[in-house]
Amino acid sequence: MTRISIIVFTLLIVLPLLFACNREEVRQVSDCGNPACLREDWVVSVLKQKSKPFAKFYEAERGKMPQHIHWIEDTTLPWNTPAYTNISTNTITLKQIPPTSKDDFMVAHELCAFLLLAEGFPTTFPTAKAEEEGVADISSYLNSMLDTPLRDSILKKYGFNAEKAYGFYLGDSLKSASAVGDLAMKTRRLFFYVQMVLYWQDVLNKSEKSEFQLTWDKWYPEVAHDGLIMLSKVRQIGYNTPEKMELLYEDIITTWGLNEMIGLMTKQTSTQQGELSD
């Protein structure tokens, strides 16, 4: 009787550990080379089952993206940045894996980065000087300014709720005005201002001024002034093709004197770098 009890007790301890190991094996991506990488089919399984927009988007667009995308969980990500994508390493990092059905838009938005890359759209990157001076994020603000409306215009076609996404992007930007800040802060605000106006007009197809624009015009008149100039450039040059976006980025970087802080990666430069590394 004692022997049976020992066996039962042992099984109660060992079996959960075995199941845990099996779950971890399912989570692993065999060809990633990084033990933190997780299997894509496991990551997106809930989204494909419970989100019709995601299922339609994934079926139609996944084949245009890199065959191997590495998925990593990082629970330390801040609440307002629950995901980010590194296109140079084909990596998507999420705050929670597997994501819930409520995260369908967020995950699809990250995947869209690879669609734009496949179509040859350029992307910005911070220079070494920007990194040294602690303003590397200015490049991200500029990139998001044009990249976000493009990505979400794609997602809207599959039935995703762009209005809800717009509210998320606004965050607490309408809560109260903050200090004027230094030049870097003004530049961040400028790019965010233009992004939200473009999203309102081009993704949500609104013609009247948004509450955001009306409020920020009062709070930050200098930002609004430069924002209207930049929006005029956007409308004049366009950003819906790789060629137009490249010209627009170059114009903005030069006009606002950001050459020492922001670099531009185009399809041509990335190809040249690939040839040099071969």
C-alpha cells in the first residue's frame, strides 16, 4: 500500500512537469536559433479562430511576407507599446503570447510592416548621433507618421475597426497641454500631429477637422503651423507609393534639418548592403 502511495505521489509531481515541458516544446520555433522564439502557428491560432478580419487578412496577405517571422514575448513592454517589429531581423515582439482575440488588430498591424517592406516602401532609422544624444525615437515618430496610415488603410479593407485604433493612438494626447519642451519634443509633436491628421482624413475618411486637430491648434500653435506646412508637402508629393514616400521623407528630413539625426533605408540601399555582405 505504501509503495502504491509513493508511485501515485511521484506521478502527481512528475506529470505536470512533463506537460509543462511539452507545452514549452510547442512554443519553441525549431529553426529560430533563439530559445525565446515561439511557433507562429501557435501564436496566431486563437486570432485565426476568433477574429474574422484577422483570418481573412492572414489568409490573403501572409504569403507576401517573409517565410520565417520570429515571434518573441516580452512582458516588460509598456502598456502603450504592447508590440513592435524589427524588419531587419524578421522579428515581432508582443507583450503577451499567445495574444487574445482583442489583440487581432495589433498583431495584424505589426505584420503589415512586412507587407510595406515587400512592396519596397522605405523606412527611417536613427543615426549614431541620434543614439548618442538620446533622440533615436524621433526616427520612429517620423516613420509612424506615414507608415501607420498606410498599414491601417490595408487593415480597414478586411473589416478591422480603424476608429477604435485611432482612439488608441490618441492615448492621453487630449488630456491636457504640457510644457513646450525642447526642439526634440517639438519635433515629436510635429510628426504625431501630422500622423493623426492623416489618419483622420485618409484612413477614417473624415473631412471636417478632428477634435484632436482643433485642440492641438490651440495648445501648440507652432506645431500646428509647421504641421500645416508638412501636410501641404504630403498632399503635394504623396506617400502611397515607395517612390513618393522616399521623395517625401527626403524633403522632410532636409527641410527640417534632420539629416544628422535620421537616415533613410530604401529598397536600393538595402539591396546594396545585402550585396556588400555577400
